[in-house]
Amino acid sequence: MALTSAERSALWRQRQRQNPMKHEEYKRKEKERYKKRKEKGQFLPVAELSTRDQRKLRRNWRINQRNKRQKDKKLQHDVSKILSPPNSPTSPEHHIIQQNQYESRKSAGRKKKNLNRSKVYREQFKLRIQLNNERRQKEKYKKRYFRLKKRICTDEMVSTVDKIIYKKEVRSALTLYTIMINNIKKRYRDCETSQEKRTIKNLIQFKSLK
């Protein structure tokens, strides 16, 4: 089967490394070739590339490095698989021991899961109680605030009315008004005919005399 170009190159590099003198000569020639290409401007260093080209080049580097690591890992796995001795057949006793270990680990994991779940439920219950207490406290202070606000408003209104009433001219006007209303009501009650009552109604137009 014919070798591919990459395989032939790999074999050539392997033979080069086996001869140190030839390998050093090869590296020297490659370094001179790199300098000549750089002087001619056939390629630019990474620092002189644009930001977009730098991102593209570094992305290719990462992809190549990832592929190389995957190939090396696969090769190492294949080699270890080849060199490792074959597995000995397991006895029934060994299988029973493994099954018991698996069941014990499974049971321990289930217990730990149940303990964590119970802990979460307890914490949720405590938080729910704390939330209800906070709500009750809020409602209590809210009602207390509105009662205090209503009391303050009422006291202010009473104080304002008292200040107005205690003025001399206002008290005199209220006294005169009270006497006049009482006289009109008495005169209305003493009327003997409905005609007289209608006349008083039409004069004062005050419905509360009924």
C-alpha cells in the first residue's frame, strides 16, 4: 500500500532526527529560509497582522492543537490497551462482592439524598413561618398607622372647628341663627291651617322644618 504525502514526510523527519548532524543542518537551513521569506514580505509576523487575521490564525492554532491532543490521547489509549494483560475471568464470588458493594453505595447515596431533601423541607418550613410572621407584623403596623393617622386628622379638624367657634363674631352669629331657627320651628308648629304652613315654607325654603 502506497504511503501518503504526510506519512512520507513524517518518516523523513524521523530519519532526520536520528542523525543529529543532519538535523542541526536542516534547522539552520530552515531558519535562513524563514529570514529570507520574512525580508521579502512573503508573510507577516502575528504582531503585525490585523485584529481579524490574528483571531483567525489563533483559532486555527487552537483547532490544530486540540486535534493533536486528541490523536495523542487515542494513540496512548491504543498502546496501553495493547500492552495491558487480558482480564482474568471473574469468579461468582467476586461478582457477588461487586454487586454488594454497588448496592451499598446505592443505598448510601439514597440515604444522603433523603437527608438533603428533609433538610431542604425543614428550611422551607422555617422560612414559611418566618414569612407569615413578617406579614402579620406588617399588617399590625399598617393598621396602627391608619388608626393614628385618622386620629390625628380628627383631632386637627376638632381643633380647627373649636378655634373658629371660639371667635366672638362667629359665636354671636351662631347664637342668633339658633334663636331664629327655634322661633321659626315654634311658629310653624303653632300654625292652625296648612295655608299658613305653606306660606312659611315658601318664605324660608328650608326643608328641615318638616
